[in-house]
Amino acid sequence: MRRYLIATHGEMASGMLSTIRLLAGDRNDIDIIDAYVNSDSIIDEVKKYFSSQVDNEIIVFTDLLAGSVNREIMRYMNENVHIISGFNLPFVLEMLFYDEEMDTTFLNEKIVQAREQMVYVNMLARGEYND
């Protein structure tokens, strides 16, 4: 079974989940870790999560590539744990609605497409945007 984990510093993960629920409905395959918002250790939170997900494929979204949350999750990286750092909402939504196998090529292509979602709208509106 495929699960999704959004793990971020602060409450960004909760906020992203709230937005996903608004746009995509309530889902039971998304988990979150809001790191450093209470006294729980990120090491303990991540260990507890992955020990409960042994047989699942997990797509993990983290906020910062060099951040402590991403580094801790990388300890659990394997062929069933795919970690995407620096995610955005369009990317997460696309992943949630993709039911087929997610191989390295697919994930890399979708990351390239997600980067294209960042647009300086002022220039776009003036017809000056060059991609």
C-alpha cells in the first residue's frame, strides 16, 4: 500500500494537509510530522512513524533539503521510501492522484514539471515572462 508523509519544520505539514483536504477531500493515506512544535524529539517521531510503516511504499515530502527533518528521514530511505524535498502543492496533488508505479524517471519528470509552477506573475501579466 502507498502512504504519503508530509514532514516539515513547524506547522507547515498541518497547513498543507488542511489545503489538500479542502481541494481533494479527506484522505486516509496522508500522514504528517510537524517537527519542533512540542517537546517530542524528531528522531523519536520519525522512528515511530517508519516502524509502523514497514510494508508500505512511502512518498515523503520535506520542506528543506539540508534541514534536520529531511536528514533524519533520509536514515530510512530505501527502495520503498521516496523522499522529495522542497515540494509544492501542485506536485503533492499530482502524486496523490497517481495510482501507478512511481519509478525514478517518473518522479524526476514530475519534479521538473513542479519547478515550472513557480512563476513571477507580475511579469507574466505584463507579457514579459520568459521561461
